[in-house]
Amino acid sequence: MSSTPSPTPADRLHLAVALEGTGWHPASWREPVARPRDLFTAGYWADLVTEAERGLIDFVTIEDGLGPQSSHFLDPDERTDQVRGRLDAVLVASRVAPLTRHIGLVPTVVATHTEPFHISKAIATLDYVSTGRAGLRVQITARPNEAAHFGRRTIRRIDAYDSPAAQDVVTELFEEAADHVEVVRRLWDSWEDDAEIRDAATGRFIDRDKLHYIDFEGRHFSVKGPSITPRPPQGQPLVTALAHQTVPYRLVARGADVGYVTPHDVEQARAIVTEIRAEQQAAGRAGDTLHVFGDLVVLLDDSGAQARARRERLDSLAGAPYASDARIFAGTAAELADLLEELAAGGLTGFRLRPAVAGHDLPRISRDLVPELQRRGRFRDAYEADTLRGLLGLARPANRYAAANA
């Protein structure tokens, strides 16, 4: 009797799930399975992440922001028919972490108005709480109303995203985000792994020589260090970012472990991966493992007709067809598996799936798509590592300051 071969690291795909409120479709909260009354409870988020872990998903990302959600690109809106309001993504991840065992937890953090010192210790704490399953998704914001929440700076208004002035603003914000990531990474390394002695007999708790100033001086930050939190269990928790064009591709290539991109076909996927790999080499990271995941919004049902009909019904409830930066897929799990294999041929190493309706499409991912990929030898049959870096085949990095001292 023949059997499907176990997937090997070379041909296996990685899967992440992006969690956004009741789902990525703006009318998702009106579905019977949506649980909008539970949206701001710990149990709701625990149920979603537990479902993703049931499907052996590598990690979940949790959306966040510094202002209420809006249907406008840069401005707040006055809509009352869509979900508005969020819980803090890092705190949600920390609450869910003890209830899960294997899945990675990657909350969104906005670099534009938050200090890297605060982010470094928050994610380091999450790594301890989750015993090595933490990461972050770094994001920028160009919204003037969000800058007004903090009163420390103004963001020059972008009228046309493709204009030279807009590109100057975006470039500046991404350069700041790159410095933010560098500071965070240095702070994670500011304690050597064996800096804590904890010897009650001698009265020595730490070896002060193994705590290091990072002395970062840049255009955007001046940070002395060290951190107040010892080096995280993973050494360096996962850094991830969403990228749509050359400037954010450089951020991914320079400082990330995973980049999310939005190709709509295999040719676009191949072109994007080629550009990111070139930027990675230019950044001196050609030898580092850098995953490139394709993002897709998914509606999964027993038939393509059912999925398309559900999309039309949701669009009708929303009052307009749903549009996304990512490709929107409506069909069966087998059809989605076909598409993932096709896009992977363009060089993608995994996918981040955005459930249109979390209560419907997330279980379809974990219970229908994952078994289909397993049958094809394209996905794991069990979690094979205890840390998020391990799940993604990323080694635990050496501490840069310990190496310098040696």
C-alpha cells in the first residue's frame, strides 16, 4: 500500500494566519458565526488562536493601529456599520500565550509613534511568557490624525500616494522603521545569555560585565541601553513586515525574518521575490534565511459557487464590493491548495492567509486546507520545534556583544 511521503523542509510550505477583528471583510461581523459581542474578550482571541494551532499553523499575526479603523486611506471616517475599536495586540498575545503550546504569536506594533525601548521589552516579555514563540509585525502610519494623538510631531499630508512628495514621506517613515528594528534587535542582545548568575550563596544575581550599552545614534533615535529585560529565549524574536513596493522591500531585506507581499499571480510573485533577494544581498544578508510569504484574503466553502455567493452576500451587506491590497480567493480548499502551489513556484516560502470571516474561514483553513496540503506532502503533520524560529528553520543567533567581547 502506498502512502503520501512526509513533507521535507525543501518542499514544505509555511502557513500563517492574519487575525483582524471578526475577519477581513468589513461585513464579517454581521455573520451568525462572527461573535461580535465577544470581540473584546480574551476568550474570543484564545478561541481563534487555538483553532489556528489545531491546524498546525506556524504563527498568527494580530492587527493593531493607533487610531480607529477607517474606510479611508488616511483619514478617520464616521461609519457606524463596521467594526471600530481594538484591543492592544501585544497584550492579547500575552494573554493567549499560556493557553497555547506551539503556535507563534506575532502582534503588530506601529514604529512611527512608539519607542523601540518599550517595544523591545514588550516583545521580550512575550517571548518569555510564550517560552520562545514571540515575534512582531512592524508597521508605519502616515495618518495625520494618529500623529495628533501623541503631539510630538506632525506628518506631512499625502494627497496622492504616487506623488514625489508622498514617496518622500513614506521613505522617511520606513527609514525610521528600519532604525526602530535595529534598536530593538540591539536591545534584545544587550544582555548576554548567561548574564544572570542567581547564586544565593555568593549573593551575585547578575554579571554586570555581560550587560552592554548599545549606544545607538541615528537620525531618528538615540538609545543608550541596556534593556531592562534579559535576552529573550529565542535570542532574537521574529521580526516581520508587510511590503508592497521597493522602499518597504528594503526594510524587509535589511531587518526582517519574514516579509509579507501581495502578488496576484506567479509572475508578480517571482518579480517581487527577485527584487527582495537583490535587496537582501545589497544589505549584506545574502547568507541569512529570509522568508517571503504571499498574502491572500480567503473565503472557503464546499464549492466555488458557495464561496462566491457568500462573497457577493457580504459585499451586499457592506454596500460595496470588497477590495484589498492582497488577492481575494473564493473557492474550495483544494482549489486554494492548487493556487498556493502555483504561487510558491515563484519563490514564495509560505503564505499568510487573511480569513474573510474569522469564525467561518479560519476553521476551513485548519480543518480543510491543512489536510489537503498534508495529503500533497506540502505541510507538516506535527509541530517539529518548540520555538517560532525553530518552526521556520531559523537558527538561534549568537549575541553580537558576546561575540565582540570574545
